[in-house]
Amino acid sequence: MKTLAVKMDAWAESLGAALSHHPAPKKYHADPKPEGEVLAITVTISDEAKPKDKLAINIANWAGTQYATDWIEYDIAFSPNTSKQYPYFSTLEGNNSKPFVSLFKSGTAVDQYGRDQVLGHGIADGKSIWEHRIIGLAGSAPGPLGKHGVVFTGGKGGTYSVYLDNLRLRHADGTTEPIWSSGKDTKLNKVKEGELFKDIQVRSVDAAVVRQ
């Protein structure tokens, strides 16, 4: 089975497929470039919230279709007090009558550093404020890519923030389509607060205020 999987991966890569379980090629690596308005999402997590408890917040919509050669990329930063289980970006499914859930599953959303997003990683070098991430979408293509958001996980009580900018889709020819680039792109669906996750704030702030 492992041999077959290696052959299938090699075949997919020869087609230019953006494999969601493989790190992005180095040609797509980039430095983060947050500027102007960035998106800030803040949530207070109860001490009673466990690691299995999650809250997904929809922050942007996109009406297009994604293909097997597309990548999702974005700049991300965190408040300095965030615990080891960091919030993470994910494509979502759900609506106002059904809680949003992450479409990123374990092993299907690996960034250019080889890190599984659902494990909630912080900044790779441990020194920078912002980090640029890129993730292949072949595993969920072709199809709509309508909902985008962030997922907070329980495990340590406190008030935490995650910041996003330059959320976009990158095509095989190198062109990009913006999904969130300023406050006008914010599409916040109704989020039901509870005892575990509350005081939810979604707003745009100046990139200059994001500090560690």
C-alpha cells in the first residue's frame, strides 16, 4: 500500500496537483506582508473547555470554484498569550442554522513547513510576529470553496486573538484571487456564544498594532 501511495503521489505531482498532505513547493514560499487593515478574531475560552471542544467562526466567503492545482495562502499572527493549541485557519462548512465545522481534517491540511494545521501550530521560527502559510487543496477539489474561518480549541482558559491578512487562492499559473484583504471582505455569520466560548469579537485593526 505504501508503494502504491508513493506512486500515486508522484503521478499527482506530475500533474501539478496541490496535494493537501504534502508541503508546498519552495517556489510558493513567501514572506508575510501584512499592511493596512488586518482581521482580528478574539475569543474568551472557559477553563472548562476541553481539547475536544472547538468553535469555528466564519469570517469570509468566496463564490468561486477551486481546482486540484489551487492553493490557499494567508498571513497569520497570534496574541502573545496564546497557549500551545493555537487557533488555526480552515475552510468551513455549515450555516446560520447549523454550527460551522472545519473542513481541514488531520493529515489533510499540511503547510509548507510540513505541519498539520489542525494541531494548532504557532509561528515556526518562534521570533517573528507574522508567518505566511500555504496549503494545497487537491484533497477537496474540484468544488466550491465558499466559507473561510478560524477554529479555536479548548484546553486552556483565557482570552486569545488570531490575526489574518492576505487570504487568497493561488492558481497553478501563479495568479491569485483575494478572499480577505481588508475589512470590507469580512462576512461574519451569526456565532452562538456559550459557556465554553464567549465574548467573540471579529473586527479589522491596523497591522501596526499587532505586536508580541
